[in-house]
Amino acid sequence: MIKEEITDPKVKEQLSKIEKDGLTMFVMADGRIRGAFLGGTALVNQMRAQQKTGILETYVLGQACLSSALLIPTMKGREHLTFRYETSGAAKGFCVEADSTGYVRGFLLQDTIPIEKPLESWDLSPFFGDGTVSISRIGEGMRSAQTGTTDIIFKNIAKDLAYYFQQSEQTQTAFNTSIQMDREGRVVGAGGMFLQVMPYAGGKRGSAQTQDSGETAESEQESQELLSKVESAFKAMPSIGQWLSDGGKREDAICGLFREFSPHIVYDRGIIFDCPCCEENFVRSIKNLGESQLKDIIEHDKDPLEVTCNHCGSVYKIPKAKLMD
């Protein structure tokens, strides 16, 4: 990727004052719940610099990138994931990829989202219509990706992603993403949170095989009460974007929200907007187009060729001489 510099001095100052981007993974409630808290202010600003998005486009693609970063804890080993949201609405949707190494990249399916009247809120549902949510995963050694698809139900990225997990992977999952902008439309805080219920493994009460029907019913009731309390704590989180923009720390938020469930931090890792594209790969791809097509490019296209990576917005200027080596 050709990394674009974030040039706005106020954004650069803000990024220097707040906690560095990262993903903090934790478990709680005797291992019944796992979660992650994401700080992604620099990620969204880098995405904006790369894709040169407007305010609304930044909000949509920013939410998508945050959501995809929150999917990294669901990966197994070395894995790559594509999150695609296709809608009949004005926004059309997006395609975002995340990798277990910690990078996120993505683009809107339509560069500019048409607006018929001034925005009255940050509710994105008017820009989303019917459509589908799909997640494709490919792990190390896999020959092809495994893909699951569900319908768009809520016209809300986080809620539709949670619905996907419930329907496609039969897992109770919750997402919360947030972007805080100042009056001039600068992104001053961005992040998100993810919670997922883990399969019952006995915990303090022992394995299910040793329980009679009365104990099983009691365990189920306790489980529902636990999930209800966790859900209430999850919903109690104020705007994550505002929290981060004010200098809030990820670990403080986790411990403050979920103190009664004894959260334990598992790891903390960096997350960035990045792309593995490079000039050499594009040169190789052009050379593989075929002799007649390559000849036509060399004879009729301008020199140097301009090739844009959709995934990150990088523009490569490739001299024709490199195509004739």
C-alpha cells in the first residue's frame, strides 16, 4: 500500500493525545463470555485518507472497518475474512477484509452516496435497503473460502452482523461500533465492542452429563439471568467514540462495565488500516492478461499506466517499460 499521510493538524494532534489504536480481548463470567474492545480512531482516519471519503461515506465505511476488526477474535489461527454488505439502498454497501495478522482494508461499492436532503441524524437506515450480509473465511491450507449469507433485516451494520452470527453460526453475539466527529466533520474518536456467548463447558457446576433434570433447568435459568445482566451492562456503555475521543482507555471501559463478571484481559494487539498490494503484484497481473491484451495496453494506453487498488485507494504509476521486461 502507498500510505497516505494524515495531514490535518487537528486530527494529528488528537491522535497524539488519545490511546493508541488496539484491540483488547477479554473473557469473563467463568469463561462463558468472550469479548473485545476496539480503539480505531487512527484506523478510520487512515481509511479516510486512503479512500478520500466524504463525511457520510467515512461514517459508513468507518463502521464497516470497525466491525471487521472486531471479527478478528473469531478467527482460528492464520485466517483471512471478507465482510460484504450489499443493499438496494442509496449506499449500495461495502466490501471489507480483515486478516488475523491485524490489518483491515475495504471500499464502498459506490464511491459517493447520494443525499437528497441534509442529514438529520447518524441513523444510516435510510441509506440501506433490502440485501444480504455475507462473510467469507479462508484459513491456512484451505483451497477455497467458506461463505455464509443472511438477509439484511435491521438496516444497521452492527445489528445485521449480530443477526448473521445468530442465523449462520448459531452463536449469540453483539456488536457496538461508534464514530465521533467534531463540528467540522473530523473523526476524533472511533471504536467498538464485541461480545459472544461461548458454548457451555460446565464451569463451576460440572459437566451437563452429571446433572439431573432439576439441575439442568436451574443451570439454564442461571445462564439466562447471566446473559440478561451482561446485555444490560453492554447497553450501558455510552458512546464509544465519545469515550475514546475524551481520552478513555479500553481496559478501564472493560473493567468498569463488566466488573461484576470478573473480566480477565487475554491479550492486547495493534490494529491498522493496511493493504498488501504493491507495484510488483500489479505488474505481474497485467503481464498475465494475455499477449494480445498486453500488446494493446502497451500500444494505446498512456505511459505510465495508472492502476488503482480498490481495497485501499493506492494509485500506482507503472512505466510501460516494466511490462516489457
